[in-house]
Amino acid sequence: MIIHKVVKNEASVNIAQNRLTFDSQREFRSAVNTVINSPGVDVVNVDMSMVDYIDSAALGMFLITREAADAKNVRVRILNCRTTVKQIFEIASFQKLFDIT
């Protein structure tokens, strides 16, 4: 399950599942597009605290998210990554594209 909410100019997308894979693509994109297109949002925080596995499709989802966010001047932050997920982002050099914690 992927939950999203907007509070003032900051939005959050919480990935409430342990795997972010191709199967999550439609739900992830829907949540992210909703918050990116919300009026006044300039930051989207993606909470990855429950995720312990991502695949290449998930990396692609984040690249598409970045493109959509850039078009709206919205910054995307990937927060609360578990060690293995953070390592995958680092191997793919995503720290150059996103704030990752």
C-alpha cells in the first residue's frame, strides 16, 4: 500500500510495504503524480522506512518521478532508507539526483 498526503507546501508519500517493484508501479506513480500536481507543493518526501527491497523498475519509477517533479519545480527527497535500499541507490548514483537519507 502506498499512502500520500499534502500539508501546506510539503507532501509525503509513504511506501507501506516491504518491496517496491514493477508490481507497485501504477500505485506509486498515481500517488506521486497526485502530490506533485497539488497546488503549492514544492517538496515531496518519499518515506522508504518499511522497504527492504527495490528492483530496477523501482529505480526507473524514481527517475520518472524526478522528471515530473523537475517540470513543476518540486524537489524530491527519499527518506529513511534501510541499509540495503540505500546501497542500491548509491550503486546507481542516485545520491547525485536526490537527497537520500
